[in-house]
Amino acid sequence: TPKRHWWHNAAIYEAYPASFKDSNGDGIGDIPGLISKVEYLSTLGIDAVWLAACYRSSGVDMGYDVVDYRDIDPQYGTVQEIENLIAKLKAHDMKLIMDLVVNHTSDEHAWFKESRSSLKNPKRDWYFWRKGRQVRLPNGMYERQPPNNWESIFKGSAWEYDKLTDEYYLRIFSKQQPDLNWDNPQVRKAVYMDMMFWLDKGVAGFRMDVINMISKPLGLPNAPVKNPKSPWQDATALFCNGPKVHHFLREMRTSVLDRYGDDIMAVGEVICTDNPEDVRAYTDPDRCELNMVYTYDLFGIDMGPGGKFTPRPWTFAEFKHDVTRWQQALAYSKGAWQTTWLESHDSARCVTRFGDRDPKNREKVAKMLALLQSTLGGTFFLYQGQEIGMINLDPKIPLSKYPDLETQRTFESMLTAYAAHYDIPVERIDMSPVLEQVHLKARDHSRAPLPWTTSSTSEPHAGFSHAPASTKTWSPMNTDSAICNIESQLNALDSVLVYYRHRLDLRKRFAETIIFGDFEPVESTLDDGGVFAYWREPLVSEAKKAKGKDAVGARDVLVVLNLSNQEGVEFEMPQVGEGEAVKFFTLDDTYGMEADG
Ligand code: TEU
Ligand code: CA
């Protein structure tokens, strides 16, 4: 089995800088705000903070459009404050992981400005510049069209025309996010230097944004036409996991990360990849690339084929299958590693997405999901607000108040597509089914500022910011802070927050079984029923393995979850060997009872 590192059994907390804590009253979270809450994270049982993108940015995609990798956006603070944060975290035995957004830069980044300036600029080849295609129209005229048919992840063409040099540049996200050309060794060197700037300051690793997109296929060929109604086609299969991605990552590991010892952590955002072999290729320790990646089955389980704002009915059977599949495919005993996560700044709230949305069940849903996630193997990721069971924004908040560009563009492109399809004006399209999906899945839900206290006249922003009521927070806040805030949950023994704290603690106490052990579902619960039961087994010695997995002592923890909203579902306890110790976790006990065979 692979060498052990600190990150294997770490609980990592994603802090979204704009929404964690505002220290200066401008309605936007900031680094000093985060520094002021380090003790809170420490008592929660957190080992490292992953700080979502906070570099100087053009502010189009909430920091994922970076203008300067060596600077912090002034709305969040300064480089010095990041150093202070690292020091304060260290004093509490915690580490800092920074985001690394290097598939693309902002169009305001100095590299892009140079690249754009002329055909001859030495940085021209740092991005993908191509001539347009001249397409002959039925009327005999010619029209200029993008170099290929790739669709942007944020909709429309993935190419942007630039008049200055009469060429297009590739930008798979928004037009302000041009893709870097990693085939150019100077680009890689420049990125590596910027990474070292942060490693020198003591960051413990990186979360690498869409890192499996950095190698584009030779010749940038058209994607196959899957949607004949649109000129733009899904090209993720072409630009994800491209020809040189493993070469680049190995180079990054051996020439950059390894200089700082073998303990630097690299977690990859590897999108549109659901084959375990492809995932293992990134995380196999012998290949010296990444340590772990996020997998996306549960993230996409409710997204239909027409995109994230189309519905997809999912079943318990599927949910259980998805969990089981990855737990087994990336088991530590197989030399692999994985992450366990339910929320991020790109998802909506798990309580709303997976629960029945009945207010009286929300706490139970939150705790059940906490129990599920905390009894799965791998590095544990908690997204801010998940620990208090936050739910999605109040549906009464109008879409126009949602700041996320992905939400806005996706909604708009659906509207235009429907209008064209039915050939009626946009005003006459009934968008209520789409809005319902926005209320379920928009990224804005998880980006709502954290409620630290109950909202009141003296605390108009629930302790997130001391700004006056007349100052709006950068993104709308949840309206339920009276029943869901950190302060009151810290003081209530039966709160979701206290529950998470105990689960994280228990996870570490039984690390060999829960974090590193094998996962074995109770087969009879893999149907579409409400029960999901699984064994967590400590790594068995070779001798025990030879005796078979039913050997006495091989099984250690049985988790039985009721996913349904019905009480009294039945579950028949599996036979337990004589003298075999079984620990029961139930929603209501703090630590679980312990019983013998
Ligand atoms: O996300 C990559 C990504 O693919 C998402 O845009 C995802 O498709 C979407 O959120 C699904 O709803 C990363 C960052 O995490 C995200 O915040 C950025 O917007 C994106 O890259 C561009 O940098
Ligand atoms: Ca602020």
C-alpha cells in the first residue's frame, strides 16, 4: 500500500473567500475575516483550509479569471495577509491549500495582453490563436466563423474573435478566460515559477482547477455533432484528458512540487471523466502526478442531458451504486486514493439536492448525509456552510439577484434556444420549469454568505458583515439564519454542527477502518429501497485475506443509513461472526454504541 502522508486522513475545509466572513464592512468576505475564524475551524476538527481562488482577478468568474497569480485581489486582502493566515493556521496545526487556476488566465493578464497585441508578439503562441473559417452562405456571400465547432462550458462558441489581428482565440469558459497553450514550454515554466512563489511562502499544496483540460488535441479537430440544432458541440471528450496531460503533470510534480518535499498535496479537478482507469492514471503514486481527484457522479446525478438546468430523475439504487463504485475502484488497498465530498462552490446545497425539501426533515437529512460522507474512505472535504446544514436560497429571491455568470448564461441560452425552437418571442416562453431547476442547482446557493449569528436589527447580515442594513452583501443571503447559523449551533448539543464535529472525530479515531479500509456494500440493500448499508473493513493482513473476507475480525464497521423519508424501514442485520465486534452508528448517539457479536 502507498506511503502515508498528512493529507490521507485530513479533513479539508473549502473556504469561499467572498462569502466566509467580511471584516471591513463592504459586504464581501476577506482574508482578515478568515483569519479571525481560524479557532472556529480548529475546534471543528479541520486539518487544512482550501481557499478558493482569491488572486487578483477581473471579477468575471469570481476569481477564476486570474490577472496576476502572485497577487491577491484587493477586495480580499494582500499577499502579506495570506502569509499571516498561513502562520495563524500553523499555530493551530493546520495547513493552507491554494487554488491553482492555470488552464486559462484572465484576458486582462499581462501575458494575454501581450499575446493579443500583434501576430509577431513573442507571447502570441502562449494562447490558441487561429484564423476563422470562411463559410459560403446560400446567398453566395461569405461569413467568417470560428475555427472549429467547440461549445463553451458557459455556452455559445468556445472561440472569441479579436478584430485587432483578425484571429480568434480559444476560451472554453467565458470570453474573459482565454485558454493557455501548455504545449509551449515557456508557458509551463512561467506557471511553475508562479507556483513556487506560493510554495516558498509555505502553502501545503494546490487544488488544481480543471487540470485535465490543459492539454488540447493536436489540430483542434471538430467535435462530433450530437446536437444538430446547435452550431456548437460538446467537445469535452476532446479537450479533457488530452494527449500530453500526464506528461505535463508529471513534469509539474517532479520539477516543482517535489522540490518542497514529498508532502505537498495536489488535488485535481478532473471533469467529465467517469472511467476509474482514467482517474487512476492521475492518482497512481508511481506515476508522480496528482494525489487525488474529485469524482463527479453525485455532482451530476440530478443534471439532465440538456444541461444542468434540465431535470434528471435519479433513484436510490443509482445513488448507492455511484458511491459504491468509486469507493471500491479507488480503495487504498488497491494502491489508489480518493476524495469524499458532497458540496463545493460549484454545486448547490446537498440537503436541498438530495433531501425531500420538507422543512421538518432538513436536520435529519443533513445528519444522514454527514454520517454517509464521514464513513466513506478517502480525504474528507467539507464546504463552508455544509457543517450547519445550510440549504439553497429562498426561491422568492429573483433570478436577477443571482450573481453567477454560469447561472445567467445558461438560463439565457436555454431561453433563446426555446424561442428559436418554437419560433415564438422570448416573452412568451414559460421558463418556470427551468427556474425550478435554478432553485435546485445554481452555484449561487452555495455561494451565499455564511450566517455566523441570527439576523436582527443590530446584525442585519447575520454576523457575516458588520455593514449597515443599507449595504447589500455581494450575493444574496439565506433568509433562515434564525434557525441556521453557526453561533446557535455551536451551543446546541444536538445541532448539525456538533454532529459533524463528532463524526470527524470518530472518523479519525477509527482511521484504519473508515479512512483507509475497504468498502463493502450489504448486497441486499443495493436495490432501490431506502436502506443503504455497508461494511467498512480495516486493511486485512495477507493471512486474513487468505481465509476470505468473512474471516472473524475482518469486518469492523457496519453503517446502516435510511435514505428515505419514511420511519420504520426494515433492515435485517447480517450474520456476525462469534466474537466479532460491531460498532453501531445511529443518527442519535454521539459516538455510537459498541456491542459484541
Ligand atoms: O469549474 C469547472 C467546471 O467545469 C464548472 O464550471 C462546472 O462545469 C460547473 O460549475 C457546473 O455547474 C472550475 C471552477 O471550480 C469554477 O468555479 C470555474 O467557474 C471554472 O472552473 C472556470 O475556471
Ligand atoms: Ca470585506
